[in-house]
Amino acid sequence: QVQLVESGGGLVQAGGTLRLSCAASGSIASIYAMGWYRQAPGKQREWAASISNDGDTFYGDSVKGRFTISRDNAKNTVYLQMSSLKPEDTAVYYCNAIDVGRRLPWGQGTQVTVSS
């Protein structure tokens, strides 16, 4: 079964940037829409951004204008470029299919911590 491995997180000051990567062990080309999700301490996992195979992108209101999602099906990888980071962006970030029926096992996520 395809596995997802997220990376690129870290500790950054407010206003800084990070680029997250989500590498799949197999092809994701057949998954129409992939997304990034995040889970802050004590909160439920929430959707942050998504991208379709057509290149259409969608963002949650809290990240719109600051985050950019992209995907490279040839590399089986989804990216999340994050800029103008805020302390409220602190969370564990995960990627997965948007369609619940196409969901893969969740990876371990990558921790993003933004200090004020």
C-alpha cells in the first residue's frame, strides 16, 4: 500500500517561511485531489489546502494568500510553500487525498512550530 512521508517542518520565527514535502511511496497520479491538513495541539485535524490534477488550488481562509500548494506527479510528491508564518500556524502537518474514498494511511506528519 502507498505510504506518505511528510518532511520539511521545523522551528521558525513569525514572518518566516518553510517548504513542506509529502513523498508517496507509490503513484498518486490517479488521486485527483491531494491536500494538506494540519492539527494544532488540542484541536481536530483541519484541511488547509488542496490541489487537483488539473492544477486547481483551494485554500482555507486562514492560510489563503500565504501558503501555496503544488504537486509533482512524476515525483509522487506534494508540496506546501508557507510564508508569513504566524504562531497560530503551529501544528503537525499531514498530506492525504481529499476524497475520503481514496484516502491513504496517514503518515507521521511534520511538526511546524512558529515562535512569536
